[in-house]
Amino acid sequence: MMFGFDTVVMDTDGNKIIDSRAVLDTLSPSMKRRMERIIDIDSAAGEFESYPLYQAGREIGAIGVRQMKRIGSIDNKEAIFKKRGEEFLLISFIIAGGGALFLSVFFTLFLSMPLKKMRKAVDAMAGGNFSVRLPVGSGDEIGSLSESFNFMAEALEREEALRKHLTSNITHELRTPLTIMKANVEAMIDGVISDQEGGLGNIRVEVENLIRLIEGIEDITRAEASFFTGKDYTRINLPEFLSGIVSRMAPLAAEKGLESKLVTKKTVNALADRYKLETIIRNLLSNAIKYTGTGGIGIDYGIRKQMLFIRITDSGHGIPEDRTDLVFKKFYRGDDSNGTGIGLAIVKELAEVMGGRIDLESAPGEGSVFTIWLPVQTWI
Ligand SMILES: Nc1ncnc2c1ncn2[C@@H]1O[C@H](COP(=O)(O)OP(=O)(O)OP(=O)(O)O)[C@@H](O)[C@H]1O
Ligand SMILES: [Mg+2]
């Protein structure tokens, strides 16, 4: 009926079983009224076109149809139905197309974002920033690539830190012998050192120190082993060793009108890394000279509680209590310093490499006492 056909269903003998009118009469009055606004059964005229009905291959009757007059609204409904259909199709296309577009953009971003991040990280690393790391979220190829990248970045960062550490230590240690040599040469020129031979001897020792330092650097490049961490023990006559250092640095002290002297003279033979110990003493002495205005510097040594100590006492401006730890930190320097602030960091590191430590007692305005302690078993 909805398609504008008056319909009748008949049995095989051609008797009517049900027709459109009978169906219409079974509807509720309101539904019937609505249907009658769409179709007009009375307008149907002429013969029914008959089509046989089958069930499981057996003919059970026939259905007859004939055209009814279609009331205008049915055409409207059809048009609306068609329009809705077209709209539905269009919307479906838009949704499907939009979805596909969204998915392709999403996957492109999903894949390209980590790659972009990776490129940025590589650029940063090429610029010398070795602290960059990539997030390792996924367990896929990109995740494992990020992991490898982070591993490489970590290794490079460690290498870079070691390189910086060594460069700054070496630079610092190159400066000390040169400063001592300069002071000795100037003292000889000015006639402050009358003993030319002694002055030249001091310079020769410092030249040897420089050569040893260069050899140390060569060792590092050769074996990548830090000469700041290796140990090279030799037998040392302590009073001789210390007075040698004091005498070579005497012109530096004299420039400031200071006197530095070895207070103890007792015999102690030691088994120690000569170069490391000399580096420690020279750093402490050069600080004592730098940060002392008047008075002098004394050095003494001895054995106490199974430890060997070497003590450097000055009458300088001292170090406030809240800075006694700070001064050993790398690059910390006081307002009065024109250095790099790594001397005491080197001293601490070398003392620890030899299994020892460094102590500091200081009274501002009165002076400082730096004591280096080394395990006695390394001494005979
Ligand atoms: N004997 C001392 N008396 C007073 N202050 C000292 C003494 N030794 C060190 N200091 C303080 O500790 C700081 C750190 O000393 P450190 O030797 O590490 O560096 P620096 O002497 O400043 O520079 P450099 O790298 O040339 O040695 C100094 O800047 C100074 O303020
Ligand atoms: Mg210093």
C-alpha cells in the first residue's frame, strides 16, 4: 500500500484471503486516518495483476496488485525519502573520508613526532649539549632507537666530563711550574737570588715537572688512563723533598715579603707517589703565599694514629667556618682570588686517590692550617 498498490492475497482456488481494505480496517482509527491521507483505495480500478506465491517450492496462492491513485503527499514522501537518502549518503562519505583523513594525519604525527624529537636531540648533541635524552615509551623500533641514542648520549657525556675535568686540571698544573720559574728568573735578574746556580737548579726542577706533566698527558691519550688516578710509588726522603719544594717556591714568597720554612727536620723515608705529593704541597703552599699578607708559612710533618701528616700553616686572612667545605669544591674561589678555583679540588682528589684526606682548620684574621693525611702503610 505504501508504494501505491491496491493488493489482494488469494488461495490456489482464487478465493480472497485478505486485501488492502481488510488490512486498513485492522488499523487503529488514528493510523487508518493517516494512511487514508496518503492512499486512496477507492481510486483503484481495473484488473489485478496476479503473481503466484510459493512456499517451499509449492504454490500456495497468488498476490494481485493494481495501481491506486497516489495522493500528492506520497510523492512528497518519496521525494523526502530520496533526499534523506542522498543526505545520508553524503554524510556517510564525509564521515568516512574525514575519519580516513584523521587517521592518516594521526599516524603521520604518531610516526613523525618521535623522529622530529630525535632530530632535535641529535642537533642539540652536535651543538655540544650531551645532556639531552629521549623518552623511551614504546617497545617498537623507535623505542629501541631512542634507547640506543640515550646510551650513546650517556657515554659521550661521561667522556666529555672526563675531558673537561682533565683539561682543567692539566691547565691548572701547567700554570704552577711556569709561575715558579718566572719568579725564580725575576729574582735572579733583580739580584734577589745571588746564588745563580741555585736559581737555575730550581728552574730545571720545574722544567722537569712540566715534562712529566706532558708525559702524563701522553699517557692519558695512549692508554686513556688518568694520570690523576694511577699510582706510581717511589721512595722519598721527606725533609729533602719538602725543603726542595720550599726553596723553589721561596722567590714567590719573597715577592710578597713572606718567609716559608720547614719547621721539622726529622728523618722520615716515605714510599709515595712523588708527583702527586708534590702537586698537593705546591698547591697548598701557593695558596698560603697568595692569601697571606704578612707573617709567614710553616711546614711540618710527622706520624700520628697510624697516619702520616704534612701540615702547612699560614698567617693569612683565614677562611670563615661556613666556607671550610666549599673551598674544596671545584671552581669555588674567594673574592680575593684571581685563580680558577680548582687548586684545592685537585688537592682533595689526589689525597683521596692515595687513600688519604685533607683537613682544614682556620680562624678568620689569624690564618689557616691545611693538613694532608696519608695511610702509614704506604710509608716505610
Ligand atoms: N691558605 C688560604 N688562606 C685563605 N684562603 C684560602 C687559602 N687557600 C684557599 N683559600 C680560599 O679558597 C679558595 C679556593 O682555593 P683554590 O686553591 O681551590 O682556588 P684559587 O686559589 O682561588 O684558584 P687556583 O685554581 O688558581 O688555585 C680561594 O679562592 C681562597 O678564597
Ligand atoms: Mg689555589
